[in-house]
Amino acid sequence: MKIASGWILVSGGSSGLGAACVDRFLELGCSVLNFDIAPPRTDVLTRFPNRCQYVSGDVTKEEDVRSAIALGTKRFKKQLSAAITCAGILHSERAVGRDGAGSLDSFRRVVEINLIGTYNVARLSAESMSQVEVPVADADADAERGVIVMTASIAAFDGQTGQSAYAASKGGVAAMALPLARDFGRLGIRVVCIAPGVFETPMMQVAPEKVRSGLLAETPFPHRFGEPREFALTVQHVIENAMFNGCTLRLDAGLRMPAK
Ligand SMILES: NC(=O)c1ccc[n+]([C@@H]2O[C@H](COP(=O)([O-])OP(=O)(O)OC[C@H]3O[C@@H](n4cnc5c(N)ncnc54)[C@H](O)[C@@H]3O)[C@@H](O)[C@H]2O)c1
């Protein structure tokens, strides 16, 4: 997929990994819509006023996502060609703790935002991409309508103590990559999931020092946390390289998370 062929939707683009994707794709000359429940840093909007749009909304709401896609298509006067789902929340709670069973409402909220929200953005983005007319000249095996890059976590595979909700939500995202790729294959749309290890974002910067140092100790090389731009570079490569489809890529410097 040529990176600037259409416009790019980034959910959760106001912070961390999503914000790094917004920055990267704006630098590459793309038109980017940041769909996030919280507002972005203003400098991005002022540096690229014609190619950057922020829309406030919730990934779990059908109407919010539909209107953002419609707005982007109208505003940028081209079709959606890539959707990057970064919106998500972290949650830690033992299934049975000192005060008894963990909260069912918290479990539902995490799954609602991280898994159902990701599915909502993926399905509505693919619906919009499916309306793109592929030029006759491109009508060969590689004629792509779009790419969807979803963000899971290595917690999908090595969830730690207290991560049952978060791990379940991210495991669901990783598990969806193949069936969604199969659903969308006939439409010329690829689906790839990235499972990051630990990246220096506001989400991880608030983690207790004990948790951070424990994770760093288990990171073989490079012995540091990831930079958000390294995540954005991976997303760029996945979009540009048509052979990635229906899979989950670990991006974790070899980290296998311990139980605690
Ligand atoms: N940072 C890491 O180490 C790491 C590791 C593995 C996976 N992840 C995943 O990567 C994604 C991005 O994480 P991050 O570290 O950049 O976090 P972050 O907290 O910096 O950014 C997350 C963004 O999602 C937005 N958001 C939350 N709920 C939303 C909703 N309902 N609708 C729309 N937007 C919503 C937030 O406002 C925020 O801007 C998340 O899904 C996270 O689970 C992060």
C-alpha cells in the first residue's frame, strides 16, 4: 500500500504510540485523522493544519466512529486507506484480591474499550475502504484497498498477575487478526496486529517503579523500553509491505513478562 494514497485514521492518536503514528505519517506527507476521547497536543495541529484533523469520540460508539470516517473522507477529499487502532486502557486487578472477587464492571470496561472498540474501528474502516474503486491498471493480485493495523500487547501471551482483564482484551485483538484478514481478503484489505512490549508512553510512565524495573530486568536486548517512534516505524513497514497479513508481530526486544 502506498503510504499517502488515501487518508489515515489513528484511534488513540492524542498520546503515546498513537501520537507517534500521527507524527510519523504527517512527516511522510499523509493526511491523518486523530480519533481520541481526549484532545491532542496542539502543536501537531498547528504544524500541519491542512493534513491533520482531530475528532473527539469514543471507539466503543458506532456513531462516533462512523461520523469520524465520514468527516475524514469529506475533509481530505480521498478515501480511507489505513486505520491504526491505538486507543486503549490499562487495568490491573487480581481476580480475587484482599477485598474478594475482582470487579466485573472493570473487566467489562477493559474488554469494551480494548477489544470491542478495536473491532468497531476495524469493521467500520473496512466498510469504508471496501467502497474504494481500484483503478483498472492496478487490478492485479496486489490491488489493495486498505490496511488495518491493530495494537494488542505481549500481555496477550504473557499476562502478569492482575492482568486477566487486560490480557483477555489484548488476546482477543490478537486472535481477531486472522479471521478479520480472511473476512476482508476478498475486499483487498489486510489486517495486521502488533503486540508491543514496554514502550515509554504516558500509560507506562505512571507504572510503579518496582513494576518498571522488574520488566526492564527481563528485557534482554536492547536493555531499555521502546520509543514510540519505533512502534510507528513498524506500523509504516507493515502498511508498505503487502506480505504482512493475518498475523501478530511481537515488538518487545525479547521481553517475556514474568508472573509479577
Ligand atoms: N505503552 C506500552 O508499553 C504498551 C504496551 C503494549 C500495548 N500497548 C497498547 O498500545 C495502545 C496505546 O497505548 P499508549 O501506551 O500509547 O497509551 P496512552 O494512554 O498514552 O494512549 C492511549 C490513548 O487512547 C485514548 N483512549 C482511551 N480510551 C479511549 C476511547 N474509549 N475512545 C477513544 N480513545 C480512547 C486515550 O485518550 C489516549 O490518548 C493501547 O492499546 C495499549 O494497551 C501499550
